[in-house]
Amino acid sequence: MKPLRCFVKFSKSDEHLMSFPNVTIDASIKAVWPEAALGCLYYAVSVASENSALLEYYANNVEAQLTRQLATTELADMPNIREGRSAYKAFGANPGRYRISSEALYRRLRQGKALYTVNALVDTNNVISLETGFSLGSYDMARIENDIVFRPGIAGESYEGIGKSIIPLENIPLLADRSGPFGCPTSDSTRAMITLESQQVLTVLYSFSGNAALDAALSMAERHLTRFCLVTDMQVFKAG
């Protein structure tokens, strides 16, 4: 795990500091796709039901520009989509059946549909994903263990996806703790999903494009989460 930046307020208790998540990438991921990397942001937050400033920012700075871009650009040529599709194929997953979530968001926008609105944190994740092409997942740390590994799914693994039915996870790169998988670039599980009660959160940017592309996206995520979600005690780091 390679530290990028770290901001710690020493008013936090030792118990809080000990809860810092240990995120690693299994060697089997790197063997198949050496450019795999994770950008991580760990922070405290009071999740709001919505943020009008975020929706205004999206309408004024993202939606129209992306709509024009999508009208003349193949989805595979959008930032970081081709790499995600190719990585899924390399792992043995079908990227047409199990699309990475950023591609699904682009498809939704191309169809003229509005941005999903769930809560301010999830909505901010979706805006970051649309601006960068990376799939994002945010996870309630009260519901998962601190030792987290990014690895391929194995036969028989599945979970209930958010707003979806059971998702088979064999061959899909995923995040797991000691209790099993809880997130992946396609769709996250209901086990660790963000609610208005979530207080300590880990946000992960899934990159199959290496660290160079990830750095700028991670900086954007830090800015947006601070501006639109008022997160505190943020610590930013990379795995991979």
C-alpha cells in the first residue's frame, strides 16, 4: 500500500486510528493485469440526503459537456473504459454482461436519463465517476472488517447488489474482507452500502489504467468529497 497524502487530526481517539483500513491487492490480480491500482479515501462524514450545490455543479459543468462528447464518441473511447473492459476479459468476466459502473453511467446519460440521486455521498461518487471514467465504490466501515483485499471472485461467490438481484462474482475483480466479497467495479453489495447513518467511510476508485491516470482522479475525488459532502479527517492513499 503506497501512501499518497495523509491528513490526520490528532483529536481522534486511538481506537479511531487503529480502525484505519488495510487495503491490499492480491498477487493474482497483478499477475493478470499489472496496471490494476486502487485509489482510496478514508474519512468521517455525516451523510446528507441531498446537496443542491452538487446537482448545480453537475448541471453547469458536467452534463452538457459529456452529452456532447457521448454523441460523437464510442463508449470504449471514453476515459478508462477500454482498459476496464479489457481487464474484465483478461480475468474471464464478460464486460458486456457485467459492465463497470462508469460505463453504465455513460450509457444512462447517452440515453437522456437524469443522474441517479440516492444521497449526497453516492451522488458525488457518480459525478466523480462520470468526470473520470473510473468506477467508484463507497463503503460503510461499520459493516466491514479493516483488512480488505482486492482479488478475483471465485466459483460460487455472489452477493445482493444495490438495486439489483444476486450478482455472480466468479472471475470479477472484487473487494473482500474476512466475511467475503462486498464490492466490485460493476455493482456494490447491500452489506456495506452507504446510508444516512454511515459515519466512517472508505471510498475506492478502481483503476485498470495504472497510477498515472489514477492520481488526477484521486485529487478530484478529494476535492469533491470535501466540497459537497463536508467530509473530515480525510486520509488519501493508494494500493497497487
